[in-house]
Amino acid sequence: MKNVLLVTSSLLGDNSTSTNLSNALLDKLSQSQEIKIQLRDLAETNLPHLTQVEMGAWATPAEERSQEQANLAAVSDGLIDELKQADAIIFAVPMYNFGIPSSLKAYFDRVARAGVTFKYTEQGSVGLLESKPVAVVCARGGFYQGTDADSQTPYLKSMLGFIGYNQLSFVFAEGLATPERDNGLAKAQEQIENLSKTLLA
Ligand SMILES: Cc1cc2nc3c(=O)[nH]c(=O)nc-3n(C[C@H](O)[C@H](O)[C@H](O)COP(=O)(O)O)c2cc1C
């Protein structure tokens, strides 16, 4: 049995393309093996912007934290624990205003923790999370893949690599707000089909 963590960040619930494509990937994965799905819906989790107070809670030794600090640290600890429990992770990533959803940024702000998920050495930064397969399912109204305007792909490669995840696969559903929508969805389905054969292999 493999644990698969699905992290969604769309505002659109059941109408989200990134979530629906990610669920299609999970369906296909479950056809060939038993998987347990853990969902982290960031539209529901509703993480606020990171604050100095929250970072202060992380920096305070657990046994010295106030109740407020313990509650704040538990948020980040819980999210990092979910990552650790997973055998594979799927990030469903809509493009909103030329970037990732702010909820996903707030999430990364909490899972990037010095001494916990990364550390700095003389050779540079080292990710501390155990590497595992990570799929990123992107949904976009326009076309960006392979162009300088694709701010998401390099950012996600840097961010995920920083905490230790380098086994990354990307699926792109593009042109969803254009007359090419059906074609974009068909191409993404094809990528999902291919990825389902390799992600947990
Ligand atoms: C608030 C908002 C901002 C958006 N900004 C962009 C954008 O900058 N570029 C783009 O190509 N599409 C943009 N779109 C279209 C979405 O990328 C497209 O609807 C995609 O399907 C979103 O993924 P989702 O369906 O999983 O939410 C935007 C949509 C919303 C709701």
C-alpha cells in the first residue's frame, strides 16, 4: 500500500481542472495498485501569510513554547509530517495571475523550515526531506510551457528541490481559456496516462 498525498490549491472546488486531472491520475494509479490518498486542500486550510510571531514559535524550543506558540508550530509541523508520511506527492497547481496560488505560497512558507526541511552547509543548501516521486499538475488559461512567462515551473523546481524533492514530473493543461481548451485537456490526459505508469513504479 502506497500513501499518496494530494495537495490542491484551486479556488474552484469540483470545477477545478488541476484537481480533476490530479484525481484522474490517482484513479489510474489505483487501478494498478492499492493506494491510500491523503488530501490537503489549501483552499480549505486557509493558511494566513507567514508572520514573525509564527517563525518565532518555530525558533523556540518545543518545551519552552507558550500555548500560542505551540499552536502555531503545530501547523507547520503537521504539514511537514504529511509530506514525510507520503510515498508520493501530487501538487495540483492552477495558474493565478502569472504565478502559483497565494495559498500554495503560504504552504511552502510553512514547509520550508531551517533545520527541519533544509539546512545550509559550506557547499550550499541541502534538502532534508527524503526524496520521493512528486507530480505537479498545472492548469493554465493560456500558454506558457517552455517560455520565460512560465514562472511556476522554475519556481516549483527550486522550491521542491530546496527541501529535498528532485524526482519531479510535470503535467501541463494549457490554453484552457482559449478555443484550444479541448486539445489542451486531451494532451494533459495523455500526460496523466503516461505518468500513471511511472510515478509509483
Ligand atoms: C484568479 C484567477 C487568475 C488567473 N490568472 C491566470 C493567468 O495569469 N494566466 C492564465 O493563463 N490563466 C489564468 N487564470 C485561468 C486559470 O489558470 C485556469 O482557469 C485554470 O484552469 C485554473 O486552474 P483550476 O481550474 O485548477 O483552478 C486565472 C484564473 C483565476 C480564477
